[in-house]
Amino acid sequence: MARPRKPLLSRERIVEAASALVDAEGLSAVSTRRLAAELGVSGPSLYNHFRTKDEILDAVADAVSAKVDLSMFAEGDGRDWRTALHDWAVSYRAALADHPHIVPVLAQGPGRRPAGLKVADAVFGAMVRAGWPPAQATYIGALMRYFVTGSALGSFARGFVDDETAYDPADYPHLGQAHLLAEHRQKVDEGAFETGLRALLDGLAMQYEPLRDRSRPQDRSAAAEQ
């Protein structure tokens, strides 16, 4: 029996094609008609795997979430909660930075996406095990998502043009070097991310200190004697 000229259509092939389109041209480039043409199939055949375009974009977003390292949250890994959050945030941002056009979909939250839900579950579980109250663990998960997805939505450095005549010192006396930012985009954006991440974790550590103090056995013993 002769093999088909093209591989059989599958969810994986559809997601790969959609991901390539999103990466190259943005979310607006994705349509069932365009995907069908890219895959060499008829449009209706896509509906055997996905009911809507939004479901396809959800799958693309979840494929990106699946690339995020969660090993630091595994029981027995040995990293404290702060180090784990830092390492996870770096991995999370790296995954999003490789696929910036899908970030608006990811920013909406995991919904029913399996990989996205595993991320949320891992962060929440690790924070609770570290001693954070469940409500505060929820806030931390939300905060980290806001911070990481926000950092991946755009580039601060690319927001300035590389024309040194664009920023007249008479109007913008402190932007004399702003035209150089675009040239150093990666350094500026990564430096800003690390600076913000450290500040965020420092703030959480200050909130965590009283929780740790209350959990110490000697504190509980002293309280019982009073």
C-alpha cells in the first residue's frame, strides 16, 4: 500500500504550524484557512482536531508553557522558596521571550490548559510547603505571572529609536543616550528583568520573615509559657 504523500494530519502538526505562523507574523496571521493551506489540507479537516481557532491558540500557548522548567519546585530539590521562584521566573521568561507573540494569550491565565495548570499547581504547592498561607501563595503566583508576562510583552529598549537627533536636549535633557538603547536591547531588557525580580523577591522575603519566626518551635514554646 502506497504511503500518503503528506503525513497524516494531527493535533501536533496543527500546533506546530500555528506556532510557526504566530512566531513569524503574530496572532492575526492565524486562521483556519491559512493553517489548512500551510498544511496542505482542506479547512474542515482541522475541525476533527480543534473546534475553533481559539482552541488552536490555546494549544500553542500551552506548548510554550510546557517548556517552562518546574524541577525547582519538586519535593526534595533542595532549593529554598526564593531561589526556586527566581530560577523558575528566569525559565518562564526565557520560554516567553522565544515566542513573544503568544504572550497575550498566556497572560489571560491557564484556563483548562494542562501545562499551564501544572505551572500554577507547582508554584502554589511549593509556596504552601514553604510556609506561606494559601491566600498569600495565590497572590505570589498571580504576582509572578503579572511580572513575567509583562516583561515579555515588549522591549523597553526597542521603545526608543536609534536616531541620535530624535531626542532634542532642549526638550529631553536626560535622554541624550536614549538612542543607544536599541543597540543594547538584550542587556537592557535582561538587566531590567533581573533588577525587578530581585526587588520583588526582596519584598516577599520581608513578608516571609514574620511567618518563619512564628513557625519556630521556641516561639511556640515561649507563647505557651505566657
